[in-house]
Amino acid sequence: MRTPEPVDLYDLVRRDLGNLPDTGYTAPGEEVRAALRSGLDRVLAHDWQAADDALRARGYAGTVHGDVPSGTAFGRVAPLAHPHAGWGSAYALGEGTSVAIHVPHPVCEPGVERLGVEVARGVRDSVLLVAGAKRFAGGPEAGCSHPGKEPLPTDCQAASDPWVCETTVFHAWSEYLRGRSMPAVSLVGLGPHAAVADVEVDVPEGAGSSLGEAIAASVEQAGFPVCRSWADTCPAAEEGSRSRQALAYKAAGTGGPKSFDGTPDVPYVAVQVRQSVLDDAEEAAQVAKAVAAALVTAPLTSRQ
């Protein structure tokens, strides 16, 4: 085990993101996705030489750090130079075996990276995945603004949004962790036009809602109004529960075409937080604490 370098995880995440440009996303080929998937696998195994062998040829490295605020050691998969292709970073806290925390739209939803870090800190042995490009940085799309056409971009040789495209490194990492039977919680910001409550908790249609209900109840107990996609009409639920990651989890575990591939039934939950809550550091910290508490105490299965 390498000696962990003391850092603040949140500061490191911000440093790894750098100053993301509106354009400049480079779509990864299958070889890149396979190498970065292998690198994360080796980091989780604490096999640092093999991690370096897989990652450095792709401009990445596997490093070890100690998060000073939480006292937790973590392995990191991150690019050596910034910005680097927009492929993102991964942070395996502790043993990295319990829950995957997704941050698919960093920078475009200010404060969501901090929310992801705080949730990950509150969950033992979690893996934090952070996308490495602005949501619409690629092809005819640019930056954080929706290009104003429906449907969302589908040219996955250009589009960087992991919620839309399965060809991202983010999605490859998500699928790798799903294959390890790790539940996933995706953290996203909500603009005022898209929110009827402070927090929306969304699960793929047809999936069990036990983990979603545990998160919703915990956030409500913290004093925040919650919209539950399986019981209420939530304006952003369709997007949250139909991301490529949500659909992959649903298909693998709830009767879809991949249900017989041997993958255990594991849940995926999207937690969408009103931007005004993310803008308030104290309120955002309360939401993060509530989400983490549910992940620690709830049965991490999608069906009871």
C-alpha cells in the first residue's frame, strides 16, 4: 500500500475538474474505456503497478490519498493533465465496495460536486464518479446550456452527457461497478422551472423503491420537501429515471433483457436537488448527510 498523501477530497475533485471549457470533449474509443475500467479495477484492488500500466498510456494515473476532513484513505483515477479529453475521475474511498456515488453533470449544476463529496464521505467504502466535461460540451452542443432541440443529443461520438450516451468513460465505470453488485445513487441539480419540491427521488419505472423510499424519508426528516417518482408527479423524474445508467441497472435487475446475465439485483436511485438548496452550503450539507444516512442504514437491494 502506498503512503496516502494528505489532501482535502473536495479540493482535489475541483482541481481534477479544472476550468472545464465549453467545448473540447473527445469521445473515448472502446480501448480507452477498457483501459480506464481496468485501471479502476486495479485501484480498487490496491494493485498500483497494474493500475499505472493500464492508466498511464491513456494519460491517467492511479494515486493514493488521505482525506483530511474525514480521515478516510482513498484511491484516485484521474488524468495527468487538465483538461484531458473530458473523461472524468473516480475516487474509491476505503475499500470502495459499498455504493457508487454519481456526479454526471459537474460545474453545470454548481455545488453538485461538493454534494457528491459529502455523500461519499458519509458512506463507508464508496466510489465517487465525476464526469469530466460540461454536459453539452461536444459536437454542435456546447457548455452547460441545452442546445434547444429535442430530443437530447444522440451523437455519442460528440456528446459528453453520460446520462445520454453509453460510450462515455463515466458509463463504463458505472457498468463496471454495477457488475460488482454496487448500488448507485446519482446526484443532480434541478432548476426552479423543473422542481416542485426541494428534492426529487427517482427510480427507474418498474424497479423496487425501497432504497429510494429510505432516501426520501431521510431527506424529509431533515426538513426538506420531497417528490417521490413512484408515488408523485415529479417534473424531472423521467430524465432522472431514464438515464443510460438507470436503464442499465433496471435491465440487469428488474426483468429486462439483461436480467439473466448473472448480475445480482441492485438498485439505482437519482436524487435531484433544487439548485437553490445546492447554493446554500448549510442546506446542501444537510441533504448530503440525510442521503448518506439512508445509504448506511437501508438494505441495499431494490426489492424487499
